[in-house]
Amino acid sequence: MRDIILKGHRISRNFGGLQALKDVSFEVEQGKIFAIIGPNGAGKTTLFNIISGFDRHFGGEILFMDKVISGLSSHLITRKGIGRTFQNVRLFNNLSVLENVAVGCNGWVSAKLFRSIFGVRSSIREENSIRKYAEEMLQFVGLEKKKDHEVESLPLGEQKLLEIARGLAAKPKLLLLDEPGAGLNEKEMESLKTIVFKIKEKGITQIIVEHNMKFIMTISDEIMVLNFGRKIARGTPKEITKNEK
Ligand SMILES: Nc1ncnc2c1ncn2[C@@H]1O[C@H](COP(=O)(O)OP(=O)(O)OP(=O)(O)O)[C@@H](O)[C@H]1O
Ligand SMILES: [Mg+2]
């Protein structure tokens, strides 16, 4: 039996007269890499915003680990175990590389402790546990040497890896990556591939939106194709390639 971690049932989203998503249903299997592909404007990011609770004005239902999560706030959804990165990098430029990852720990650290780290009363012992975890995540994506750097000094490729480290810092069961390869050179794509496989080894399920087809075909277990807000195909990389021909 397939162990389904995330289920979308007839997801629809309108922006004024524009139907960004129309009756999209899908199932994501636990531990797998599920890719979403489709041309610009197909509705991929819209779907990510819906799953992660950033957009709550949609039709249909989302189930995460058999529980309805549609309608919950993004904060609660993060706490339940869904992490994400953004198509346009969203990092805090006034914080260091390490601090940006520490922000990701927000989901499992108590609000009181979190306040103590970013100012007010400092509690050294607990602060260390977060620092250690954030450093571990930086090491995971290969950025540990840059931990004290300013975010703006990092090239785009490293900023994208930093976003993944921050997403992982929340200890997600499901991670959504929105075009992690955009703007990366070939060497950076290779390290991204390694990181994605390492995340899979940890047992974390991933949904990845990406335009780089070579990358998608090598990493995905299953692919869903969207076009003008509609699901037009789903299958393994092999099945999708065969259909294209
Ligand atoms: N907040 C919004 N208000 C109005 N229209 C929107 C909004 N967000 C998205 N859209 C529209 O919905 C459609 C789907 O957009 P979306 O960003 O989901 O596409 P995408 O598949 O992620 O495309 P890309 O590959 O370019 O990132 C587009 O036509 C877009 O212009
Ligand atoms: Mg997008």
C-alpha cells in the first residue's frame, strides 16, 4: 500500500477572472521526491502557497498525514512539519548566514527561548543548542565556512542553499522547494542534486518545482504536469518522457 503523506483534493484558485488552479488533485508518497513541472504561469507557486498556508483563499482540501490542514495559518503548518523555500529568495539581509538558519528553528523552539536568542534575555545553554543545530544544517548544505558572513555577500547559488538549510532547520517531514535550481551553474546544480538526495536519505519527503528537465528527470520518483492551472499528466519520469514523444 502506498503511504501517502500529502493529499490535495480538487484544489482551485481564482485571481479575479484568472483561474490559476482548476480542480487539481494529487497524492504525494511518503519519503519520495515529487516534482511539479509546467510552463510559466501554470500555477506551481500558487499551489505551494496553498499547501504552506501562505494563501488561504482557495477551493478544495489539503490533507497532511491524514489530517485536514486547509485553512490553517502558515505558522501552524510549519509547526505541523511542512517547510518551504521561495522562488525569489527571501532571506534576512540584516542577519548573518547562521542567524538566518537559526530563524528556521522558530517552529520547534519555544517563543520565549526564541526571543532570548534574538535579543532580550540570553540563555546561553539553550542558545547553544540552537546554534549547534543551525551549524549542523549549514554543514549539511556545505556552507559552514560562511556562517558569519553577511547574506548579501553570498552568490545567488549559495543563498538558495541557505534557504534550504533554513527550511531544514524547522525539522520538516515535508519540504517544498520552489525552483531551487534557478540561477545555478552546472557545478552548483550537481551539489544541489547531492543535497536533494541526502534530504531524501533522511526520510524527508520533497515536492520540487523546477524548470531544469535534466535535473527533474534524474531526481524525481513521480512528476505532475500542470498547464494553465490544470493537471494534464502524472507519472514516473519514464512515463512522462514517453508521453511527450
Ligand atoms: N497574487 C496574485 N494575484 C493575481 N494573479 C496571480 C497572483 N499569483 C499568481 N497569479 C497568477 O496566477 C497564475 C499562476 O501563477 P504562478 O506563480 O502559480 O505560476 P508558476 O507556475 O509558479 O510560474 P513560474 O514558472 O513563472 O514561476 C499566473 O497567471 C499568475 O500571474
Ligand atoms: Mg513559480
